[in-house]
Amino acid sequence: DVKVTQSSRYLVKRTGEKVFLECVQDMDHENMFWYRQDPGLGLRLIYFSYDVKMKEKGDIPEGYSVSREKKERFSLILESASTNQTSMYLCASTGVHNQPQHFGDGTRLSIL
Amino acid sequence: SQQGEEDPQALSIQEGENATMNCSYKTSINNLQWYRQNSGRGLVHLILIRSNEREKHSGRLRVTLDTSKKSSSLLITASRAADTASYFCATDGTGANNLFFGTGTRLTVIP
């Protein structure tokens, strides 16, 4: 079974901090994704990566950056956290881009 | 936005009844997928239906796809309390490298 692991289930940070969310998958998948999920808005894609060191912007990349130095790890970075980035963040991976995605359990991030 | 939309937003039924959720989308697709999300957890893939398929079954799940209407439905038969979750459809959009998720239907099955 594919396992996607997000480093924290819950995280509390302060406005202006630099925040790192980590995601690791164990199935050698090329494609990895970061979403945020807010009530009434569903899942919105922040960034995705289809290979090591490659990244593409999703629908809402502003205020975020990503890093993919190794195939199994995809990091989401909040450069200077703001309260409107309080949300549930979900990481996913897949071998082929339009095939089923495998999700981590999410990180509930609160920015105070 | 290419995001799909589920209907209804929320659905409450008695255990043993059938639950039907609908999804509408905006662009041409290669396939459509349904996912389930238990409260506070990640999404779990349920079923994928290709654009040239009209119906697909998996256990108590039945999915239909009407590409002319750009819509899909998910039927859960003989529902159980454990089916309580949010259900999302996702489409790929031809030429897209990622999926577009709907806003979800929150299903509550009352024991």
C-alpha cells in the first residue's frame, strides 16, 4: 500500500514566521501535490511537482513556495505566514498524473 | 475555474437507504474519479470512470457518467453508519497535469 506521510497533524505558528510542511511518499511516484482545504471551497491546488527539482504553480500559489530535492519528499513553505493561511493542508502523490492520487492525513495549520 | 461541483452539499439518510450524490464539471475529461474523506483525515480514492464508460460498479458503489451533460453520479446502496463522510468528485481535464476537485457532499448516515 502507498503511504503518504505528512510530518505534523496539527501545527500552530505565529504571523510572519517561515513555516515548513513536509510530505514523504514511499512508492517512487513522480507526481506530488499540495492542496489546501477550506470549508465551502473544497480542495484547491497550491503547487505540484512532476519530477525532482521541477514544480508548477496551481490555482493559489501566492504566499507559498515548494521544494523537491528528492523524489520521495515534497515540502511546502509559507515564506511569511499570515492568518489567512490558517487551513487544512493536504499532500498527495501519484505515478501517472491523471490516475488516482494517494493522500496524507493532512496538517491542520493555525496561524495566530 | 475548472473545479467541479457536487450536489447536494449535504445529505442525511437512515441506515439501509441508498445515497445518491451528483457532480457537474465544466471541461472535457479523460476520466472522473470519486474520493471519500472521513472527518479530519485525508482523501481516499474510491473509483475511477473513463470518459468512454457510462457506468461502473465497485461493491456497494455505482458510478455513472454522462459526458454530454458533463455530469456524474455516485450511488451508495444499503448505506451504513460507517459511510458517513464527505465525498468528492475530481476530473482531470484534457491536457491538464493535475486533478480538479469539487466542493464535496457531506453524507450523514443515521444508525
